[in-house]
Amino acid sequence: MSDKVVVVTGASGGVGRAVVRQLGDQGAIVALIARGEAGLAGAAVDVGAGGGSAKVFSADVANYDEVRRAAQQIEAELGPIDVWINVAFTTVFAPFMEITPEEFERTTQVTYLGYVWGTRAALEVMKPRDKGVIVQAGSALAYRAIPLQSAYCGAKHAIKGFTESVRTELFAEDSGVKITMVQLPALNTPQFDWGLTRVRRHPQPVPPIYQPEVAAQAVLFAAEHPGRREYWVGATTAATIMAEKFVPGLLDRYLGRTGVKSQQIEGKAPTGVSNLWEPADDDQDYGAHGSFDDRSHQRSVQVWMSQHRRLVTAGAAGLAAAAALALRRRR
């Protein structure tokens, strides 16, 4: 990523913040898109500290005109965009019937249409050059929905369908632009501290929980290797997607019994903060991490294996051949 121009939406916190830090370490030229002033300022400092360069482009991704204007400014001030990474989202933790129509619409506009507008803005500048990479930060919830997150799950499902449609169109045009998606597991991000909630207890990701740096590593690997249509991060993501394929009805009933309780911390009240309508990080920089550091994994064996499939396959074949030879000798 050295000297490449990389756009990251949702760059001020969570996974987006972890991504821009790693881009800074690689010497990238990073365009930071988000709303929160304190978070964006902190992200710019992080990129510079790592050895990269960064510039802030404040925009609400739910507004296409703002996103398109940001893309044009980036091209004019930083140069041709090489990679566009969509991360920005918002959510509401509540039973569906306790989410107002306005809140559901706003969540959909940011979390789904934000990816649509980001992808469109990227394609407008990449397609004439016939090169570029778009990475969608997805979720295991793009395959398997859970209670209390109907707006978020619906948006992630929609992003998956939208991305697949755009990918087929790029193939039909024999385009040099690549688009890929990274399905992420439960992560320790500020999402659970600044998301609007109507449950009585503090929301939490469904364990096991991974640090956002695990997700960032996978997102950047996807940006560097966009030939694969999709990446899965974490053993739980792989297990969830496979279980949804074979026993979706069983998962419905299991999550109906356990999903509400497993997403709340007993004895701890919500923060009362919400970034649905206004940024929560205008005055406070939340950074990349949430409040679950003591319970979060810093690495994933599954991620390493998915990034080294040929080596893993060769190793498995070698072990199988050795086992077969040993069995033959024994006989």
C-alpha cells in the first residue's frame, strides 16, 4: 500500500480506525471520511505516526452528493484513488417494533446506502482508468441475522446482494476494477458504546470477540488480493455461515432462545450515547477499541489459514500422504 491513495469511510473509529492505522504503517496516502471531528483528527495523527500521510474529508455517507464531492476533492488533492474501503455504519439495538420508522430508515441510509454511494463514487473515477479496488467490510450477519439488530442485519444482507450484482456487471464489461467483501466476526469496537439502544442492559457482541486489528489485517489483505470474491474472518464467522447453509431453522430457534440475553451485559446499563443522527466523536475520540479488551482475541488462526490456502492445502496433502504411507508400511 506504500504511496497508494486509499479512501476509508468510517475512518474515525472502530474497524475503520484500525484500518487507517495499518495503512499508515505501510506508508499509504489515506483519505479519511467520517463525521466526527475529534475521531477524524485522531485518525489523521495515527496515520502520520505510522509513516503515512492523511487528509480529512468530512462527509455523511448517507448523502450521495457529499460522498461524490469528497471523492472529487480526493482525486484533485491527493491523486487517483487506488483503493476504496467502505466501513462506515450505524445501528439501533432494539426489538424491531421498538425502532421508529425514522430510525430504521436512517440506519439503512448510512449502513446500506453509504456503501452504495461509496461504491458508486469509486466506480465513477476508477472505471474510466480501468483499474482500482473496492473492499466492502461486511459481517457474518450478512448471512445469519440475529435478534435486536434487524436494521443492521438487513443492511448487511443488502450490501452482500448489491456487491454480488456489481461484481457480475464488472465481469460482463471485462473491467479491470475489482470488488471484494470481507465478512467479519464479533468485534471489540465503540459500536456497543455509541449505538442507539433501547434494551435495559449494555449491549455486547456475541462472544467470542476479536480485536478490530484482526479485521483490519483481513481488510487490507483483501485490498491487496482482490481476486477472491469474499473473505471470512474468524472461525465463528465460518461456522456461522456454514450452519446457516445447512441448518437455518435450527439457528432460528437457538437464537430465539439465546440471542437476546447473549447480547446484553447483566447488571450494566447502556451508556445513553447515540451516533445515529449526530457523530458521537465530535468532542471525544473513541479510537478503534470498545470496552471489551479483556475478553477479545488479538489474532485468528482461521484468518492466517485463509490467507495461506495453498500452503495449508499443501501441508494437509503432505500429512495425508505421510499417513497413507505409514498405514501401508504397517500393513
